[in-house]
Amino acid sequence: MPAPAAAPYLAVLSLTRCERDLIAAGDWEGVATLGAERAQLVATLPAEAPAEARPIVDETLALMQVNLANAVATRDRTRATLTHLAEGRRAMHAYAGTRQPASGVDTRS
């Protein structure tokens, strides 16, 4: 059983694990909400973790780095997709030529 002094560090680790799952699910609102909750909890911790919490802090920091890498990779994939879509849109406009847009009024008699 962990020492009581380690309890808040276990809570931070738990939130970081939840963040991992939210990132994998693409729940960015959840990631933001959880990040705010974790920041509030971290703000209550002392500048230096007690010795019994050090392994938990190390695990949390390692997982936070993985989470950041996964979030950045997701952002980069999204950016690439948006760039691809924009290029496709430009190509479609080029294929369409200079045709005048429809006025929205039926001119048939």
C-alpha cells in the first residue's frame, strides 16, 4: 500500500492515464478538461516530491511525454489531411474553369 504522502501523486498519475485514453479516443474537450483538473492538483503539490512518490512522479512524467508525442502526431495527421483537402479543393476549382456561378433563379420559360 502506498504511503499517504504518495496519494496526490497517484491521483496525478491516474489523470495522466485517463488523458492517454482521451487522446486515443480523440476526445480533445475531455483532454482540455482533464488537463485543467490535473493542473489544479499539481499546483497543490510541493516543489519537491517526497522520496516515496519519486517512482510515481517518474512514471507520470514518462507517460506525459508519450501523451504529448501522441497528441502532436494526431495534430500533424490532421494538418496533413486539411492540407490534402485544400489542395483537392484548388484542383476542383481549376477543373471547373471560369464558369459563372448559378444565380439561383430558374430562367426557363
